[in-house]
Amino acid sequence: MALKELLGSDAPLEKVCSALLEYESKRKSSENIDSESKKTNLLEDEQDDIEPVWLQLATLKFIGNNRKLIPYKIAIKNPVIPSSSEACLIVKDPQRVYKDLVNEAGLSKVVTRVIGLSKLKAKWNSYEQKRQLRDQFDIFLADDRVIPMLPRILGKTFYQKSKVPVPVKISKGTAEQLKREVVSAYGATYFNSAPCSSFMIKCGHVSNTSTELAENVESILQFVSKHIVPDGAKGIASIHLKTSQSIAIPLWNNPNLKELIASSRKVVTKETASSKRKSDEESLPSQKKQKKVEVAKESKDSKQQNVSDKKQVTVKEVPKKLSVKNAAKTTNRDEDSKGKKAKASPKVSQSSLKANGTTAIKKVKAGKNKVKH
């Protein structure tokens, strides 16, 4: 599929690629470096030859909802991984079987190390050891059967630096299968997907020609519009090319960008309104149920309150209502008190009578004495 058919308009792809390569060559030549630094920076000159070129895309919607642990593998015509790059192969135990397969397939100069899972856990268990292993190799390959176990073993050290192991199928255990998978891994570029609306994919190096870069860009755009971007090519807002040292050179901008953004906003508002309505409708039964529960709880609380009030009333009235034993005791106590009063009252009457009698006798004697005189 041509780029015109994909994007709906002509895009000066080769012109942009050649302009970017020309910019990079001018940037290198414009750097004023003295002779001593040239001798010491020979390694940097080699690194400049493999300066990556990135295809930058902006989309109208977010791609994906979660970060994927397995990167997208995009086949391209011109490899972005240099043939001199060293690879590390992570395999199931025992690792000796796969070391022999690497030697049998003639890949010992490419796959320079084979590590089994048990050895990976035992020898590279600290953060510093994992970081050293990560920086030691350009690419990591892994048996697709152990891919689900690697995030827990390797940790964020690998996955945050885009050194995600590339899955290879070597379950047959043959040298032919291993060689085919390694060649396929070196002939592709990779994209670690995460929720975003702007991302970059490596499409080549400054050592490539403009034609090679254009071929890779076409392959990547076809794959991205088919497998990654929602709504396909219609969901792409803009395409740029850049290096780590250059500005982003525009390759294509969606001519209907304003209308698409406005329509996408309307769709988003409609979706949010419908989702809100749906959530409200779903929450109605739960709200009714909650109200019923609250009413039942209130009635239960009122019943408990009434019961507690009754208990308090009965507790206050219990002392007034005497039991049979207590009634018997109180009656005996009353009778005893009455008997004591009865006994005490006659004594008082006798003494008073005696006093009255003595006074009367005295009066009689006093009268007799008066008569005698």
C-alpha cells in the first residue's frame, strides 16, 4: 500500500528523509573539535554513525489502556539493529541445551550469552547487577515460554529503559528454528506500547540512505495504522521525523484536524454522558436497596430503643413490686414493730396512772389536815 493510499494525500517522504540526513551531516561538520579531542573521541564518531532516526506520531485518541509487557514487532526492509550488536538469550532450564543450539546454528558471534532462568535468579538478583546486565547487551531475546515470568525477575531496571526482552519461538529445539527467529528479531523494529497520544518508533540510522529510511517509514505506518492506532490512518493527527539532536521535521499533518478534533470531542462528551446515564441507571437499584436497608435499620433501632426504655421502666419498678419472700420479711418486720409499740404503750399508761394516783392521795391528805386544824 502506497503512502498516498494510506494517508489520502501525497507526503514528500524521501525529501523529508534527505533533509534530515543533510541536517545531521551539517551538524556534525559544524562542530568545532580540535585535533586532540578527535583522537580521544574516536568512539564517539563510531557512535554517531548509529545515531537512530525516529518516526514520531501524534494520534487523536489514546492508544491502549495498559502498558504491554510484550513489545510490538514491526518487520522492516532495512534493519535498525546493527549486525555488530550483541544479543543475550534468556531460556528455560537447562541452558546447556540452548548453548549447543546457538553454536550449531552458527550464531555464537551474535548471541554472545545464554542465561537460564535459575541462573538469572541466582546470579543477577540485586539492582546493581541487573543494571550491569542491562547495559552489557544491545538486545535481549527470550524464549516465549518464559516471557510472563521475566517482569518479576528483571524488574523496572529493564522495562523502564526499553530493554524489554523480545520473544522468540524455540520450543522445537532445532538450530534451524533458532536461526530463523534470531534473523527475524534483528530484521524488525519494536514499539513498547503504553497509554499515550504521542509516541516514537525507531525507523533507521543516520548511516541509512533516504530511500532506506522511506521504505522503513512506509512499513511502520502500515503496521501502526492497522494494529496500534484506533480508527486506523484516520486517527493519526501528525507525522514527524527526527533524531535525538535535531528538531522534528514535519512529514504529514492531517488536513481535517480541526474537524476531527471537534467530532472526537463530541463523541467523547456523548460517551461520557451515556456512561454517566448508564451508571446512574445502574446505581438506582442500589440506591433503592440502600434506602430499604436504612429504613429497616431505623425501625430496628427504634425497636431497640423501645425495648431499652421498657427495661429502664421495669428496673425502676422492680423494687416496688416485692417478691413473696420479701413480702413475708416485710410483714414479719411490721408485726414485730407493732408488738413493740403495743408493749411500750401499757407501760406508759401505768406510770401515768400511778402518777395521777399519788397526786390524788396527796390532795386527800392535804384536805384531811385542813379539816383537823
